[in-house]
Amino acid sequence: MAMMVMVKKNTTSLIQKRFLSTATVSDNGGRILMSPPLISLDLTENWNPTPNHFTPPHSQPRPRQIAVAAAAPAAPHIIDGKVIAEEIRDTIATEVRRMKDSIGKIPGLAVLLVGHRRDSLTYVRNKIKACQQAGIKSTLTHLPHNSTQHQLTLSLSQLNQDPTIHGILVQLPLPQHLDEDKILNFLTLEKDVDGFHPLNIGDLALRGREPLFIPCAPKACIELLLRSGVEIMGRNAVVIGRSNIVGLPMSLLLQRHHATVSIVHALTKDPQLITSQADIIVTAAGLPNLVRGNWLKPGAVVIDVGTFPIEDSSSEYGYRLQGDVCYEEAVKVVSAITPVPGGVGPMTIAILLSNTLDSAKRAYGFT
């Protein structure tokens, strides 16, 4: 019974906090991120009828088809995630120092890794390094591939109760014998800095609601678009991939920014046709060179979240990362594109640090 009462109190507290802005603000009142609170983007859904709105379709004049030759685009803007992420991390480091000087506390991030996937090991290594550079405490719990569900929940339980840990990251994907949903549900909502808890995803989907955390990779994509001056409202956007990690939350976040969103997945008929009509493409399929130059319309903006390890003996770790987009073809067509690596990856880590800082500020009541 005591546990049930504690859960109810925590839930009430979260409901009260949910409508607070989750945007990180620096000590001079300036924003660390350009991404605004989602609730501030909500607009009244007023449909204005056109002059032909009530005219039967057969009596409406058909628009005249005009052939327009696509001009060769100028050199595309390469969206440098490394540079933008470094700016954000520097500001976060300043905020962490201010917190430490003011209240003697610093944010803490715990990473839980299961198995030895090479890409996961790389991501975790980069996240821990970024924490160190920003002055954020980091811990790593590395469990073997054959760990049981009980072993994971036991580790998570300890992290949930640790007051010096403000963010918990379960590195996905987990081995197939583990139930990701149950693991993510076990996370304390206040420490779900990856934003994968069902309540966070639910608040992301609903107008008028503000999630405590937005998933890092989708939020990183939006931040890159905003900082590159890309208009999102009213644009046709295609999200390739519908995973719970990137594709689904990305489509929801683009909708909250008032894009017209289509989702392309493995069972979509004629994905090339759908993608070629998009102003903004965010791809997260994890299939190298899936998106070729003829999938893209001239002037489109491409955010490539896909990463796939390719054997490369000349690389430091024996492999290199390849994106979903055939970069050499895409740069001849698009107006802006993120490289792989060096695009979304560094930004995702910067957003993770930002979410962890936000969580620590909430926990300590620090502004």
C-alpha cells in the first residue's frame, strides 16, 4: 500500500510539472536550443473554404499543366552537426558550472548497455566523453548479451532510486530476447531523458500537451532544421522509417511544427514517388544508400539519421558509418543535407545532455 501511495503522489507531481517549459535556458535568459516548447506552437485548426469548396468536383475547372524545367541547384548547404553540437555543449557546460557554483550539485547521466554491438559501443563511448566535457557526471552499467530481464530491471531499479542520477539512458536496440517495452516502462518518468516512455510519447502526440522529454534524435533533427533556417510549417515532409526510436516520434514532432507529414516504410508502395514530392526528408531506415538522387526533388532538404557500419580496415575502429542517403548523388540535387557521420549523431548527444540538464534543474528546483 505504501508503494501505491508513493506512485500516486509522484503521478500528481508529474501532472503539475508536465505543463512547465522543458526548454533549457542559460543564465542570461537566452535559450540553449532554438526548439520552442511544443505547447507554444499549438494553433487553432480553422479551415477556410476556398471559392470552389462547395462546387461539385465534376464542374470544377481542371488546372492547366505547366511543364517546368528544374534548374541545376547551387552548391548545397552542408548542415554541420559537429559545429552546432559544439556550440550547444559549450553553453550546457557553462550552465553546469553555474549550477555547481550556486548549489553545489551537477547533473548525472547513467547509461545501461547490454551486449557488444559495435555501433552501440561507439554511441555510448561518445556520450560518456561528451558528459565529461560538459561537466556532467556519467556512469556506465555494461551487462553481457545474455543478461535476463530481471537483471536489467534490478539495475534500473537502483538507478531509479539514485538521487544523483537525473537521466537514465537504455542503449537501444536491446538483444531480441529482452522486452524493450517492459524495460522502458520500468524507467522513472522524470529520468527518461531519451523520451521513450509511453507517457512522454503520448504527450508528444497530443496537442495541448508538453512531454517532459522529447526523444533526442527527432529533437536534434528539428534543431538542425531551425538553425539552418528551414521553414517547417506547411511544408511537405516525408519520414522514412517508423521505428519507436526515430520514425514515429519524428513524424509526431514534425506535425507539432505544422508540417504535412507522410511516412514511408518497408511496405509502402512506390516509396520513391512519395519521397520525390517532399520538401523535407528525414530518413531513419538504417539501410545504406536506400535514398538515391532520383528519389529527391530539386531543392529538397535532407536529414539523414541512418547509420550502418561498413567494414573498413583503414578506420580507427575497423568500420565506418554509412547513411541511408547516397550522399554523392544527393548533393547534386538538394539544397541542404546532413553528412554521415558528423550530422545528426553529434546533435543527438547534445540534446541528450540538454535533457539531462533540464532534468537536474527540475529535481533541484534550479533556474
